[in-house]
Amino acid sequence: MIKITKNIIRQCAKNMMFDLTSEEVDTIFNEFDTVYAQVGFLSSIKGVDEVEPMTFPYKEHQHKLADDIPLKPLKRALALKNSNTAFGNQIKLPKVIGVNSDVDE
Amino acid sequence: MWMNKSITEIHSALVKKKVTPIELVEECISLSEKDKCNCFEACCFDQARKQAKEIKEIKEEEILKGIPFFAKDNFSTLGVETTASSNILNGYIPIFDASVITKLKNAGMILMGKTTMDELAMGGNGTTSHKGVSTNPYDHKRIIGGSSCGSAGVVSTGIVPFALGSDTGDSVRKPASHAGLVGFKPTWGRVSRYGLLSFATSLDTVSYFTRNVLDASYILSYISGYDNKDMSSSTRKKEKYQDYVLKKKTFKKIGYFKEVYNSITNKQIKEAFDNLLSSLKGKGYIVSEYDYPKELLYALYPTYMIISCAEANSNNACLDGIKYGPGVENATSWVEYMTKARTKGFSELIKRRFVIGSFSLLSQNQEEMFTRAQKARRLIVNELNKFFDEHDYLLLPAAYSLPPKISELDTKWSSKPDFLDNILTLGNFGGNPSITLPLTFINNMPLGVNVTGRIFEDGYVFSLASEIEKITKLSNLVKE
């Protein structure tokens, strides 16, 4: 496990697509002594690495294909209600593709 | 006054036309306007009035028809704003109902609105909603608990007899203890989660509050069953769960964990629990203590924190803040827009949890953190299943102290080795049905007891809970 640094905390936040203030970074950094101690405790449990990881409480998932059931299309009024920038029958979305975008216009 | 009565009492009055659905809705609205606990997100009173007026007749077998209810704000509700008490979802008006909402509406229940919760369900105190702190009606200086704080509040104060919540660690069963309620978490997979905003997929369970066990058993009969929109939904046959209460179908072997029992320091809690054990023995139950490994009890908290934070990272990655949310000015790319929206939309606590989740999923850490927590979970559940080879029920106090005062809360990752506060996560790790109901009062504050059973034995859990209710004589509690 890598050693925590304030840069790693910022990188983790960046991976999750948000920024942290320096106070927030400090708070998280100070929590990591406890995190390391408890992770260390988990590794010390007898037999912990002799079992398979448990991803769900029990295995009973369904994998069959769902039946094709025709659905009614979304009503225009309901879709428009979801935006506070609706004009007539259209919704104005914020401009998210611009000159610095990594998506081709 | 009808809303402080049980579901079955209100139903009986509706059938006999002593009250009408619209009168119930108006009473509920009037009570909601006097809320002192900060229970509400969005309300849909006009929609409720319209639905109530359309109900002409209620038959004997239509137990839930015409009765108002609230839902925690993480259930998608058609046309009603759903934010999970987070600014990142401000303005989101779902275009569909969660499957459980559909089932309740089909049964004739009337949705009144949405209740406050800890932001994105990540919290246990009921203090991190974007609408502020929700308080305990028994003492407004204390927490009611979370994350399903508003739903606990509306049932506890007699605004409705039933409200939906969700339980990932103990988010219904702990507030139930603090608010003098029945809080039930069904077997994982028993109730569809389609339309429930996910926190930690392997642990999340649709759960709910009522004021007595029989009401809780009726609700499960209506909302359980397979749903092809939820891959974790079980195809096992649903049952008439109320029969376990009405016909007293029960098992007899009760166990409790020796280590937990020995760690109870509050004399009044210990005494109330001892008295309950004696009464159950007197009714023919076989009660014994079990030596659950102490190190696995201490493993509950870190295992829960690592798994839930990591799963939350993935589940909340879709919250881009573009279509709705806090709004962002002057972003020149979608990356910048989303980063600014998420920075503005999440509170500090949520960001802390996400960073820890992200750290545990880094390729260099994943084996030692996330995967190891999943292995610890396997050991915890294996040992729980061993317990259930010898016992039918696990019985424990649902809380080990009074709910903390809001001014004394600490939200940091707990450095104190403790398992009492986290014992109810056992039911989430194993997917077991688990119910909290009132046990006693200490300094005028309610405190609950918890019953957990084997997976898919939800009916038997109701059965023992009903017996306990008869012993304690603490049901239908309302704090007005």
C-alpha cells in the first residue's frame, strides 16, 4: 500500500472529478493514521487471505434476458419539467464542449 | 386524529367510512406544516389530494389503500424532485417511479412527499442533509440518527404510520432505536432496488419504519417480490408475512453474542436486555450465548467503511452536475464543468469518503484495502452463518447509549476500537432480515432491541419481534 501524501489525496479527488481546499486536504491527511491502523488490523485477522473476497451477500443473481415489453415514450412535458432552462419545446444545456475540450466538435 | 394510529387501525376506519382518504391527506398536511424535526425535502400535496379524491371505496383486503406515506429522498419519484439531500441533484425531477414506489401506489397508498436524509445516504447521524440537521422529537438537542432521518421523524411524530427508508449499514434500524419505532431491513434481494439511488450496491436494502410489527409485516407482503429491472432481485416466492404474526409461526432458538453482552456498560440497557431474555425464556424460547470471535467484531467498522466508500465511488460517478445540480459558470470543457459542479455539489464529508474510497481502489492499494475488506466480510459472514447453524435468531440491543447530542458529534473516521456502534452492519454484510423495535426508555429517550434472522426468513423475524412487542408493551409510540 502506498504512503499517503497530500498530492495523492489531491490526485484521488481529481480521479473523482472534484477539487479540495487545502483545509479539506489537511483534514483527510490527518485521518489516514487511523485508516492505516485499521487496514493493518484487517490484514492481521487470522485466515483473512485464505478466503475468497465476498462481493455480494449470497449468489442468486438472475441473468435471463428480460422480455421485450413496449414502453410508452417519455412525455415531452415531463422532460421539460426537468430543466430550469427550457425554452418552448427545447432545453438549453450548459456549454460543455468547447475549445479546450478533448471531444471533437 | 388518525395519523397517529397504526396502519391496521386506519384501514379499519377507512373500510367503515369513519374517515376518508382526503381527510387523512389533509390531516397529514396539517401535521407536516408543524414539523419541528426538519423532516422534509419535496412535498407533493396537490398530487396526494388528487389521488385521495379519486378513491371511492376501500375493501377489507385492501390494507394499504388510501393511507398516506413518505419516502426517503433517494427513491426516484415520478414528477417529484429527488435530490438524496445533496446539492449535486438539485432540480432532478425523475421521469419514473422506483419499483417499490410503484408497488405502494398500486396498493393504493398515497405518496405525500420526500424526507431528509444524510447526503447521498452516507452518514449515520441525520445531520448532513443540504437542508440542515434533522432532530430527535424526544430531545431536539440529540440526533435522531441516519441516514433515514426524515423518514424516522415523520413516523415518530405521528405524521404518517409508515415511511420508506434505505439501510446500508444500519440507516433504518439505528434511527428506529433512537425514535421509538419499528425499523425493518428485509433480506437483501427480497425488495427491488430499481429506482433507489445506490450508495453501496452490495449492502443497500430498501427498508422502512412503522410503529408496530404487524404493520411492518403487511408492508413487506406488498413490496416484496421479483423485479426484472433489478438483477439482485430474488425470484424466491414471496409470502404473506403477516401470517407469521397473526398465526404465531415461530422458531425457538435465540442467541446473543457473549462479547457484545459483556461490553454493555450502561446498567439500564443491560437490565432491560436481561429482563427481555428472562421473559422470552419464560415463554419457552431457548436462549444461549455465543462466542463470536472478538477480532471479527472489531473488523466490522473498517470492513464497512472501506467497502461502502469504494462502492460509493463507482455508484456516484454518474452525478455529472450537467443536467441538474448546483449550476456552474464559465467552464470551457465538460471536464472543467463536471469538476466544478462536483466540487460545489458535494459536501466536505462526502468528498472525504470519496477520497478514501478512491485511495482504496488505486491499483497499488486495491489488494490490501478493498479486496482485503471483502475477504474480511467473507469471514464475518461465515462466522455469522455458523451462529445460525445453531440458532434461529440473533438478539442484541440496537443501541448501547442514548443518541448523541448534536453539539458533541464527531464525523471523523473513528480511531476508537469499537464494535457496539457498528454491530448492526452484520445484517448488511450477510444480507439477513433484521428488525429493531422499542425495548425500553432511559431518561425519557427510547432505546431499541434488534432481531436478526437467516436470509429469506423475514417472516420468522416478524414473529419473534411480535412476541417481544407483547413483552415490552411498547408499540404504536408517538412523540407529538
